[in-house]
Amino acid sequence: MQQTTGQNEDIWRWKNNTAKGYSVKEVRKELAGIIDVNAAPSSLEWSKIATAKVNLFIWRASEEKIPTLVALSHRGGQRGPTDCKVCGLAPETANHIIVHCPFAKEVWLHLWSWMIIPIRNHDEDMKTRFQEMSDWPRNKVKIIFAIHLLAGWHLWKNRNNKVFNNSLTNPGKLAEEIKEEAFDWIKLRSRHTGITWLEWRNFTFWNDPP
Ligand SMILES: [Zn+2]
């Protein structure tokens, strides 16, 4: 596995890429050499609804192993301020970008209200945010988890957009983009291929497990 630190959305490249790209199976096989994806209690779950790219990104982020300004400065590759480029209020760590940044907090508020799940402690860390599922409706846990992964990914892309293009959207618009992309995921990779946009928008759908 190799890491690149550019602005590309595809952060991960796989040594065993085939002409067609990589399959989830291959990624899991390769990951299994690094972590025990099934047994390690501190690891995040693998979401079958989310793409491999997003699963991997979130796992790395939860370990602070993505190229944030703080991570780069620890490696000696970054000089100068390491403050978050989105809010300017705190050092830019993965936990900050995805959970603690005021911008992220607003995005989460939009998403929690849409998913009709309780508001969380804004100070919790990323692992707790993604692993503590006891307040989520049982028949929607996998969907809600996938939405969390996608939100983390979009917050990182938003950060990259600010850092590299000096452009920033607003939290409400980002939340809408997350809803739209998650809708595609549900239609492609869950059992709910027939779900309508209206059902998805209202988050009032299905009673059986996904
Ligand atoms: Zn910030």
C-alpha cells in the first residue's frame, strides 16, 4: 500500500492493481496483512455499502494516518502553521477535520436531524463517533454507519478543496451532497435498490434489515 499526499481524491494506490482496478476482496486480503479486519476490537467495521476507497480512508483517518498538516509536520514535511484552513481555530488533525471543526459540527447536525438520531457529544473522538451505535435504530444501523463514513470522506474532500483551491462550500450544501451520494450507494450496494428519492429524503423507509 502506498500513500500519496497530493490533492487527488484517490489517496490510495494498490501495488497489486489490475487493469480493471482493485476488487474489495483484494483490498481485504491486502489489509488483512496489515490489520486483522475481523478481530481487532479497536478497528472500525468494514461497510459493505460504502466503497473500498472510503472504508480505507476512514480507517486511516481514525488512526490519524492521513496527510493532515499536523501529521505532515510530525514527519518533517510541513513547515509553518498547522492550523485548520477551514476554521483557523485549532491544529488540523483528522479528528479536527472530521469531528471537532465548527464546519464539521454543522454538517453533523444537519445529518443527525435528517437521519432522526440523537445529537452526539461534539467533543467525542472520531472512533467513538463511528463506533458507538447504540442510539441508532437497529434496522438502519448499517445505512447510518455508511452515511457516517461518507460524511467523513466529504469533510476531507471539502478540506482539500479549501487547502488546494481556496474554495469552500457551506455545511448545509455539503450535507445535501452527502445525502445524494449515499442515495446512490444504497441503490447500488444495499438490498433497497427500489428506494425512491422521497423515501430517502424523509429517511422513513423499510422495516426489515438492510
Ligand atoms: Zn477547523
